[in-house]
Amino acid sequence: MALLETQGLAAFYGDFQALFGVDIALESGETLAIIGANGAGKSTLMRSISGMLANEAHQVRFEGRAIGALSAPEVMALGIAMVPEGRKLFPSLSVEENLLIGKYGRAARGAWSLETVYDLFPILKERRNSPGTALSGGQQQMVAIGRALMSNPKVLLCDELSLGLAPVVIRDIYAAFPKIRAEGASIVIVEQDIGQALKVVDRLYCMMEGRVTLTGTPATVSRAEIHSAYFGAH
Ligand code: ATP
């Protein structure tokens, strides 16, 4: 049984259908990438899993339980934490206060605490009293990841980590993933920019127009296959 899976997942914004029968499975301990162009449905998939968008209960399962109809706080309490697109920090709160907010979701015992998040991203310790607004984009992304880790999640969902960041900063952020994974979290990384993501994941799913168009491992799918799954074979 997969740790987390979607089966025939459909999603709607009013009358507009954004997902058409999406099947993905995340095994325990695995790191997955969901890749695809702007508008492919990646964020909608993350919102559907995290409870931000309501779905049919049975279309999303976590540890065998149907969770598609649960609210975002209920999903978080089960151990699924989200690093949202755009980071969504509280701008007037300090780095440390933003991190502590993450603790209230599940607050399960586990490896992650202020201390271990600061070990993961030492720059955040230096900037612990700075307000969110005073941070660079990369530092804000580190806070968003740290905040999600503070709940000691079983599953970490990361939406568009690379967006707007310089390549060197993206590399620093991705360097944290082997450590996060070593602490036992299973991870889903959504990206348009696949360069770094494909170096750290076990498998990938490519989406286009609300459907999965390709799945495989970074070692077995070719760039040409990704290109046609990403943009369509024109
Ligand atoms: P991006 O990289 O831009 O986040 P994405 O692959 O995550 O792209 P989604 O944001 O999931 O794609 O969007 C999938 C489809 O749903 C698109 O056609 C988009 O226009 C539409 N959509 C997304 N959010 C909404 C919304 N709040 N209301 C209506 N339509 C939406």
C-alpha cells in the first residue's frame, strides 16, 4: 500500500475542470517530483492533497484512509505539511516566530525543532530575529521549509521551490533534501524548473492539461520523453 495516493482524482474550480483522473502514488521514504508547464495542474494537485481544495473523499488516500474531503487543518494534523507556492510567511513576524507557527499543526515528536532547523539552514539562526520582509527570497524559502518541518510531517509537499530564485540559491535549498529525507519524511516536489529536482528524486510524474502524461525514474526517462510529455508532441 502506498503511503499517499490519488486515484482518479478530479478537481474543479466552479465549472472549470483542472484535473482529470490523476493517479499518483508516493511510497514511504520516497521522494517524487511532479513536473509540468505553467497551468498543467500541479498546484491544483497539491491543493487537493493538502485539503485546500475539497475533493471526493476516496480520490485521495493517506495510510489507507480516504482523506479527499478533509479540511487543511485536518490533513495537516495527520502529518502532511505543505511548503506553499510563494512561501506565504507572516511578514511582520520574525524568522523564529514564523518557524514556531509550524509547530502548532501536529507538534508530533520527531527530529525537527528550532535547533535542528537552524542546523539545516544556519543562516536562519543568524537572522532569527529579522522580520520575514527583511529576508532574501532564498531565505524566505528556507523559513517556509523549516516551518513545514516543525510539525514533524510524514509527508512534505513542496510547491514551486525554485520560483524566482537564482540558480546558486536553488542549489543551496536542494542541498537540504537528503538531510530531510534521512530524517524519515517522504517528499513531493512540484517544479517547473526540473534541473535540481531531478537530481534528488526517485521518480517523477509529468503533467499536462490536468493529466499525468509520463512517469518514470530520472535515470530511465529521456529528456526527449520529458519534453513531449511536458509540452505535447507537436
Ligand atoms: P503553475 O506552475 O502556474 O502553478 P500549475 O501546473 O500548478 O501551474 P494550476 O495552478 O494547478 O497549474 O492550474 C491548473 C489549471 O487550473 C489552469 O488552467 C489554471 O488556470 C486553473 N486554475 C488554477 N487556480 C484556479 C482558480 N483559483 N480558479 C480558477 N481556475 C484556476
